[in-house]
Amino acid sequence: MSQHDLASLYDAIDNAARDINDSVVEWRHHVHQYPELSNRESETAAYIVERLNEIGIDEREITTGLAGHGVVAFIRGRAEGEGSARTVLLRADIDALPVKENSGEDFASEQVDSDYPGGPFPIAHACGHDTHVAMLLGAAKVLFDLRDAIHGDIMLVFQPAEEGPPLGEDGGADLMIQDMEEQGLLDAAPSMAFGIHIGPGPVGFIGYGRGIQNAASETVKITVTGEQVHGSTPWQGIDPMPAVGDILSNIGQIYRQIDVKERFTVSLGHVVDQGRFNIVGNQVEIWGTVRSLTTEVVEDINERIARYVEHLAAAHGCTGTVEFFDQVPPVVNAPEWIDAILPTYERVAGDNPVVQLPAAMGYDDVSEFIARFGGVYALLGGQDVRLGADGTIEKTSEDSRGLVPNHSPKFYVNDDALVYGVRLHAHVAVDHLMGELNAEVEGTEDNA
Ligand SMILES: [Zn+2]
Ligand SMILES: [Zn+2]
């Protein structure tokens, strides 16, 4: 394909993205107003399928019910040429959070999930996944209408439960990939995965990590078992509580046992006991999360946690066990992929900054896709701030809402950011399928 043809394809994408912007904003507001928690995204999935039908994507190209409420749809490029055998995977997560929204938007959520385990919970799209859904739908429309000029296939992945399924349920990217495999959707393996996360930063700003971008994560459950007894006669039973106290305080020693250059956190945020003021309970559960930039450090931490739990419980006559689950690998953008994608980022961002960022301790299970298929995860700014001359962030005006982090009740996204996300998905897809964007590296599963 000549550079001239490519340039006209880019123009066509940008014009189409501008033309459908009102629809994308409307889709975003709808999804935002009716958020659903992880593994409960049935209405969101139905809304996505309705929009895909409206766009004109054939029913036979749409698969629903993946990992619960996941949706996958294919757009088949019809032009012949380099990249015709390729498939680019574009991923959006679709779930919301148990947060009471206080964004001040007139399309703010008033939804409550009464049946969710541990609930009832107010629900909000406090991580911006509503914008992810709308941006990917927008890109679907743009790419579908341009399919005659595009080589290869585009796989749209709308993934549930990124924020983690409720305890005791399976879900998220890992299960989604398993289900996609079982249904034959990965028979032609994607040659690149791409996703976007919206967040604090100027509208149109694109951020990226070179190498590790997001931490590895897991959930830890510690169970300490003693023997229940009347509170007045503790010697007749075994109190698990002193062992729990020792475990909570000693786990802090792990920070002194692992090289200070490693970045990790161990947070035990939830303790559940079965006692009462006059009953020494039988068992205590401690729940927490481990984050680290590498899976090796997570494994090292796990051994240390297990050792403390076993021996500190035994020291008090109790038994202690540890379980680790919801393990998510770090998001790793291979440097080769970053080098390959930077021209696309620059083109989409235009006058807005494209900035390399340090690794963050938050996780994102998009890592399952990138570890497997190669590719990149982008961070897109969507708030009313700008980069000052000295590189610091400042408000765009006196009364602007400034920087608000994801998961805050006040988290917000300016609709002006959506068109950048639509264009980013579409430019990345086209660049990869037309042979302009590729890295000669496999997925980074070694790091996963
Ligand atoms: Zn989140
Ligand atoms: Zn998120």
C-alpha cells in the first residue's frame, strides 16, 4: 500500500470518528448511567450487541456469553495485501465498581446492586470502563465502514470482570481467553493485542510504560483456626486472635527481607472473625492483596507469607493456611512494540503530549492478552488539566475539576477525550493490519 493510500485511510478514519462523535458520547452516557458490577454485566453486554448489530456486523460474527457476559465480534477486512492473514485484537473492559458516584455529571449513576455478594452496593463507572466500551464501539463503526480498504481481521473483545469477580466466582481476562479458545475464536491467533485505559491526564494525552507498565497482582486469603470457647474460659479452647495479631504485624517484616530496589506492596485490608464479646471464635480469615512489578517477587513474597502464617499460627497452638488466587501478570509493553507504536501515538495525539510513564502498582488483566499475543496498552488522558511548562499538571481553568484518580467517587472523564480513543483504536488496527506497525517479538509470557 502506498503512503498516499495510507494517508487517505488515516483521513477517512479521522473524518468518520468526528462524524460519529455524538453517537459515541450518547453510548458512553448510557453505559455510564447503567453500570453493572463484575460478572453481572448482562445489560451492558446486551447494549453492546445492539450497537454492533446497528453498525451492521453480521450476527454470525458476534459471540456472546464468554466468561459470563463477554462479547467478541469480528470485522473482516476485504482488501488483499500485506497483513491479510493478520488479526488485531482490540480490547475494552466493561464492568463498573461498588462506588457511590459523586461526579456531578447529569448522567451520573443512581444504580444499586442489592443482590451482589457482600452488598447492597451503589454502582458507578468510577474506572471509566464506560468510555472504553463507547470508544471501542466507535472504532468498530469506523473500521466496519472502511473494511473494503483494510487487510486482515479485527477482533473486538468486550471483556467483563476486569475489576475482579466476586469471591468464589471465576471471571475476567483469563477465563475470557479460555472460553474464546474453546469456542474456536482463537483458531487464527491475533498477532497483536491493544487496549486503552482512560484516566487522569490532559484530554488527548497518551501515556505509556516501556517494559513494565502495571504491576502483577493477586488476592491472598489467610485462615487461622483455633477452637471456639466461652470468653470467660479461654484456656479451655484455642484463641486464634493472638496469632492473627502476630501475622498482621510480622508481615511488615517482609519489606526488610526483599531487596529495597524491588517495588512491591502487601496490604491486608479485611479481617473476618467469628467471635463475639463473650465468645472466642473458632476461625479468622484475613484478606489482602500483593502487588509487585514481577511475578518472581510475588512468588517470593508468597513463600514468606506462607512461612509466617504456618509458624506464627503454630506458635499459638492454631493451624494457619494461605490461599492465593486471582493472580494477574504485570502489563508489559515490550520495548520493540513501543518503538513500533510511537509513530501511531504521535499521529493520533497531534499537538497533545505523548509521554513515557513509570510503572504503576495498579493492575490490569489486559496483561493476559498482551502476554499471550504481544501488543501494547495505552493510557489516555481525559480530564480538565494541561501540562504546564515545567511538566507539572495544572487545571485548565479556575473552576475545572482538575485531576481526580480512578476509583474515586468524584472520578470523571471529559467527553472530548472519546474521539481520541476511537481514533487510537482505529489507527492502531489499521497500522498493524497494513504492515506499518509490528514488532518481531512474541508475547512476553516469560514475564507473565
Ligand atoms: Zn479500576
Ligand atoms: Zn479500569
